[in-house]
Amino acid sequence: MDVTAIAAASITMHAGQMMEAVSVTMAKKAMETQEAIAAQTIQSIQAANPAPAAAQAARPSFGHILDITV
């Protein structure tokens, strides 16, 4: 095995490692972006819909008092 073949093998190996590192970094960035979008979506939903307890207090009912026998 000559020096050229060893150098070519080394370059090929390092190029593969670099491509793998870039792929992992891109996947992490995509996951972080999706996490931020999901957090914003959850906040928007919570802001649009009041808490069930607050909504129930605003509309009192007597349904909890009724006892239905059949």
C-alpha cells in the first residue's frame, strides 16, 4: 500500500465523519426549531382557551345538585 492510497483512505474517512457531524448538527437544529414552535403553539392554545375552572365559575349551573333515579 503506497502513501497515496493511505492518504486517499484517510481523506475519505474524514469526509464521511464530517458529513455525519453536519447531519447530526442539522437534525439537532431542526429539533430545537420544532420544540420552539410547539411551545409557541401550546402558549397560543392556552391563551385562546381559558382554564376550565374559570370558565365554569363564569357559568354557574345546578347540574351537580341533580340526582336522577330511574
